[in-house]
Amino acid sequence: MHDFPRIQTRLANAEEIPELAGFLSIFTVPVLVLFADGKEILREARFVHMEEFKRKAEKIYSGFYS
């Protein structure tokens, strides 16, 4: 996410890594999950509205890095 340079991103295929999907309780795809300090703080799944996700992420990002 180039709008958030301090956030590291990863992509995983739930079909290829079912253990990860189970660990993260992922039951549908796609899923976007945002973690901070090892804790999940935002999750959007199935029908992800990117503008809404970006707005939520900006709010969180500004709180952590302002």
C-alpha cells in the first residue's frame, strides 16, 4: 500500500496455506487484515469496499504515526 509507507504488506493464498487461514479464522476470500503491535485492528472480508477500507486505514495509520 504505497499510501502507507510504514505498513508492511503480505499476500497469501488461503488455498495454498490452509493452516494460515485456520489460524486467522478466514472463512471467505478475499480478506484484508490489518495488524498493529501483533493485534488485529481491522478486518474486511468478502465484498471489500476499498475506499472505505482506505479511510479506516488512514485513521488508524495517522493515530500510530502522527
